[in-house]
Amino acid sequence: MAVLADQLREVDRDADRGLISNNEAEAARIEIKRRLLKLSRGRSAQGCSETGGHRTLWVSALIVPLVAGLLYSQFGSPGFPGMSFADRQEERSGQAQVIELTGRLLERLESDPEGGPTEGWMLLGQTYMRMGRYADAASAMGTVIARDDASSAMLSQYAEALIAAENGIVTPKARNAIRRARETDPSNPAATYYEAIALDQAGDSDEAHDLLVSRLEQAAGPAPWMEIFIAQANRIGEMIGREPVNLAAFAPMAGGAPGPTRDDVATASEMSDADRAAFIRSMVDRLADRLAEDPDDLDGWLRLGNAYRVLGEMDKAREAFLSAEEFASNLASDAPRRVAIRDVLSEYSD
């Protein structure tokens, strides 16, 4: 482990001297951290070949940072009204102003003789997440997660920051936060999602897949987070030989806007397969019509793109994601949602 730690420091020095590119440095760090994690867990190659385990960890490590932003934008910040990570108005603020306000908030929190309010530290951490300063986000959130008022949502956000700071690798520290989040609220989708990622990285892909599907089956109705669960379940399922799962099997139209009412869901459950397909189509068309009239809705375009992918209409999905890309152009180039959009669009250029 000491040798690997030295290698990490050597990568940093080479990057600082310009001997390797930033992308090369990040790739090297991920690989070295993967080896460190494996050594710390004392894991062997049991249950899977070295090649298979390596591929699983690399794929999940690459996907987690992309999905994190989408999860955060869709779950928002439960328990903190007005503090949504994906607030579009804040995203349009100038970067300099955000940095200044963040610095002032940090000063106020650190100077508070009572340690600063929990909501303030969480807001600071959420802001750091948006800025891509994941280690700082974890540090800010870590200040308050031991407090009595730490909720399941806070713990899962803290875990998300830790995972993002480690380039998508779920470390033991992040796993502990996930465990606490699930103990506090077993229905927390974010905590369940990251537990599945942890299981997959540990080589327990079957259990990870089952956990995602089980949470989908427990959903009381359509919810935006279901699309991400479906995508992750199918990614893992493809590697372990499971049949693909479909969003329509768990909800007529998850995350759609204006979205199905209770009567819609009840009506759909009584329909034939053909009628149900037509019903789902009508809801997707309603979302498309709304966006045609009011296109300034990044989240709406993302939902529409995902809906078309579920329906297998890839050309329309591509057009929706291209529209999303246009409305995401005001975000930082490394903003999670912008990166995720680029990643999806790259699939259509292959």
C-alpha cells in the first residue's frame, strides 16, 4: 500500500510538471485508488476473473460521477426547501459571484461559536458539489453528519460527495455513510442507489441488480429517480446475463411532465397491452408538446430523451438530448448534467 501511495504522489507531481495531461493523470489516479481499495479490503479474485472484476469497477467508477448530478437534480435536497442542487436560476449566476458568496458563507460558519447551523453547512457542501469541488463538499457536509439532526438525505448527500471525490469509487467511509442513511430511512432512493454501486464494485453484481429492481418495485408511483435506477440495473444486468427491465413495468411514465395522475395510473392498470402502450405514448407526446411551447426546461428535455430511449425511438431521443445540450450550454463544461448529456450523445456518434 505504501508503494501505491507513492505512485499517487508521483502522478500528482508529473501532472504539476506538465509531464502528463489532466486526463492521463485522472485515469492513473483511478487505477491506483482501485488497487488501494482492493488491498484495504483484503479481497481476492474469488467469484470473478481479474479481467471481469477490473472491468466492473472501471465501468461503475466512470458512471457514478455522471449519474451523481442527475440523481442530485432529481432528488433535490429533501428537508431543505429552496436549496435544490439543480436550481436553474443559481446555475445562471456568474461563477465569480458564486465563489464570493461561498467564501462569505464559509467564514460565517467557521466563526459561529456554536459550530454553525446544519442547514448552512449542507448548503455550503451542495454549492461545492455544483462547483465540482467534491473534496470540499465532503468536508463541509462531514462537519454536521454526526449531529443528532442529521437526516438520511444529509447522509446520502455526504456519501455522494465522498464518492465523487474518489472518482466514483465507493470507499469504506462512503459505505458507512450509505449504511447509516439506509438505516435512518430504508426508502431513501439515493442511499439505495449508492449501496447498489458499492455492491457492484465489490463484485456482488447479482445482489446490486436485485436491490435496484426491488426498490423500483416498492415505488408508490412514478418518480424521476426511476429512470436512473433502470439504466443502472440494465448496465449491471447486461454483465451478469439478466433480462432488461423496462420503465413501463414499474410505472406508466416515470418523471414525465405534467405527469400521470392517480386516475391515470389506475386507468392504465386496467388496459390491454396495446391500449396501455398508446396511453404511455400520449403522456410522452404531452411532454413533447409542452416543451415545444415552453422549451426552456433542461430537466424536461432530459426526461423526454430518457422516455424516447425507453420506447426505443433513438432518433427522437437524440433530438431531445441535443435540445438539452443547447439549454445546458450555460453550465460549466464539467457540470455533471452537461457531462452526462455529452456521454449520452456520444453513444449516437459511435
